[in-house]
Amino acid sequence: MDRLFFDTNVLLDVLEQRAPWFPESAECLARVRRGQSTGAISVLSLSDIAYIQKTVSIDKLYAAFHQLRNFLEIAEVNAATVDATLTRQLPDIEDGFQFAAACNWEATHFLTRNEKDFPQTEELIIQTPVEYLKTSGQK
């Protein structure tokens, strides 16, 4: 079973129903909700979303986060995550934390719209939601 790690931009595409990315991003999350894949995010995404969406009511944010927690795991962010980020030294340190959290969680796929910002590895496939759905035979 695929282990999908969702980058912050994919979550925002769904929460804000951003065109043109919303349908595919929502379908990837739905696959996890239906039990076809396992999914995770990092607490950093929740923190970033709360900051970015500070004009949204706190009740709406809590409701959205509760809904995500009903089917998504939280990939651990700890000292090993920080150390891996400092060792890898990606150009964007926040991306480094996300990538290290996905690796520590043993994700098979890292879903993002910023593919160029993440290194491909043998263990972790970096894809957009559109690409993931195409390669997994779902679109």
C-alpha cells in the first residue's frame, strides 16, 4: 500500500479549493480516507496553514484540522528530523524539514506541487497529485 506524505501546498489546495489543483489533490486525500493508501502530514504543515490562514476563523481551522486528523497520521518531527535537514541542506530549510519527516515516516510518495525543490531518492518518489494519480492508475 502506498504511503503518501502531503506537502503543505497540497493541503492548502484542498482547504482553499484552489483551481486548478483542487480536484486531484482532493482525490489523493480521498484515497487515504477510503483506506486505499496511508497518509501523513507533519505538524509543520498545520502550523504553516494556521499562520497563512490567520484571517480564517479559529473554529473553522480547528474543524479542518480535526477532519484531517480523522484519516491522516502525523509524521514525527524530532531531533533526527532536524539533524537530517541540517545534513541534507536543501535550499529551503522548511522543505528540508518536510522531506526529512516524510523519510522518517517511510513515505513511498511525497506529494507536492514543488517537485523541483525536493531530491528524488530510490525510496521516495516526489510527484504532484496529478502525476501520482496518473501513475497509480487512478486518472
